[in-house]
Amino acid sequence: MIPIEDLLRFIREDAPWGDVTSETVVPDATCLAVIRAKDSGTVAGLAEARALFEYFGVTARQHSVDGRAVAVGTTLLELDGPARAILLVERTALNIIGRMSGIATRTRESVDAIRAVSPDVRVAATRKTAPGLRMLDKKAVVLGGGDPHRYCLSDMVLIKDNHLALVPLPEAIRKAKEQSLYRKVEVEVETAEDAITAAAAGADIILLDNMPPDAVREAVRALNEQGLRERVTLEVSGGVAGDDVAGYAATGVDVISMGALTHTVRNFDVSLDVLKGAGTVRVP
């Protein structure tokens, strides 16, 4: 669960001086409302939306759970409480559910496509997330069946091309290994030759970056020939999209990381409707 303070900053962004429309025209009353899915897919963000509504005194009853497949028209949350509070939180809650469900749905589709080819290959996210939304984005990936990968630069060593423009590859790995025996060291490479060099130098994870499937297969073959394949976890990344995942899954790698899971998000459509009809708006 994302801390409530992290979620409240979204409310402060949307209503820094209050919701002037609702405070002006809506009576001090309670009402019922529902949030429904207008798409089908894997839902996420319900826990965060519920926490926000409850913080403002609204009773929120979940009709589904995060990570579950839902159909169009499914009721996700039922709300009962102050009308102004429901309207205050409405857009923020819908944005959270929409974005997180979009990410979870895309992740689930990718996981299913990859497992159909190779059940042991894992799908991972990257750090290509919207600023300020990383924890939500990464959680959505997990709810869709993926791996969050590293959350931040502090998590693990990942030596990339710009690091290697300043320090030779073997030296970079040696320095990283000396810093800690217990922290994994990952190295980004773009050729089979560099993959062999990185594995021989002691890298724990090798990221094959921006390499087409044929080149990835060649790198896997070369590592096997050198007796180095079993020493390392092999990850492929760089421009991997929905149409490519099955091809990469058949190359013999362990992990496919996809920036597209979080940087190109199709919003999952959800709506909030105040229920009309006798007795649904009540003055306490």
C-alpha cells in the first residue's frame, strides 16, 4: 500500500485551495456513488483510491480486488459519504485507477504472451516512469504479474554505456564488486563479445541492450560456448514492444524488461457516477 501522505499530494495538486465548484453549488449532504470499469483488463489502484476516499470520511466498499481481471461494466468501488468529499477525490481516484490498471493490463498481456512461448522467462519494468509516480507504476507492474526491477539508483549496481564511456568494463565490474559482496552487479552490453567480457569479469546480470532477437540468440550461444551462460542472469531490453515479446522469449534469456509498460500507457477507462433517484442524496 502506498503511504497516504504520498497520495494526498495528488489532492493538493488538484485542489490546492479547495474544490470551489462543489463547495459553492453542492449542498452539505451525503450521497451514494459507484466507480465502474468501462474497459476490460486487469484492475489496479483500488486500494489507493479507497484510502483517499476514506481519508476524507467516505465509506468505500471494494467490489473487486487489485490484480483481478474485470469486464466492462464491473462495479469496482461503492461510495457512501459526504458528496463534496466524493467530488473532491473523484478525478484523482479515477486517474490512479486508470493509469495503474492500464499498466497492469499491458503487463498481464505481455506476461501471457511470453509464457506461451517460455514459461520461465520473466517480464520486468524499467525506471522509465513518470516523475512522482514510480511507486504506483511499479506496483501496477507487479499486480499485472511482472517484476518491478530496481526502484531507484540506490537499489543495485547497473553499469550502462555512459559509465563505460568513463571507465573500462572490467575495471567498472571490479570496483562494483569491491564495494559490496552482497549487491548484484548488472552490466549493459550491445554485443556478444562484450557479454562474454562482462561474464568473465564477474557480472551477475548481463543486460543485452537494443539487440534484435537474432543477435540475442548469438550472444546466448557464445556464452554457452565459453561455459559462462550458467554464471549469469540474462536480461534483454531496449525497444521491446508487444509485437516483439514472443520472439525475444524464444532466445534463451531469463528476463525481458520493457520500458513501454510504464512510459507508453493506455489509460484504462473508469467512471464515477453519483446515483440518482429518491433517497440517494440525504441531508444528515
